[in-house]
Amino acid sequence: MSTLVLEREPAAVKINVTPESLIVDLEDGRTLIIPLAWYPRLLHVSEAERKNWQILADGYAMEWPDLDEYIGVEGLLAGRRSGESERSFGQWLQGRAK
């Protein structure tokens, strides 16, 4: 059995968040389009909050500091959804309502 070895780490260079999708342009020219439903914190906030993001370090991840949301590019490429439990997300939503 062989293991996949990347020639270089995938890196985000641009992000766009629509009401339905997270769109990530990678340094190598690919564009990823991910359903926002995979990341409930991004789905349940205002447009202004969705737009307050930053690309970390060399583009290995994206962060929404106001939402305490962090998404790694490798996870997106692997098809990983948010790992947050429903209970944790519910508590987060309740905390925002206060």
C-alpha cells in the first residue's frame, strides 16, 4: 500500500463566503466550493460576520475570529465537515442570543 505524498502543501489565497457556499481559491489554481451547511457557524451568522475572515500563515487555514471558527485547507480537500457536536453548536448559538 502506498501513501499519498503532496508535492507541496495546499494553500488558500482568496476566500469568498456566500449565503450558500464557502469558496476557496488555492495557490495552485484550483477552486473549492463547499456547502455552507458543512460549517453551521458560518451558515447561521450575518453577512458581515462571514466576511470577517483571515488566511493564516502560509494559507494552510482560514479563521473567523468573531465566530471562533477555524477551517484547514487539508480538511476541505479531504471532504471533512465541521466536527462540532450539535450540543456544542447549540450552546454557541444560545451564547450569541444573549
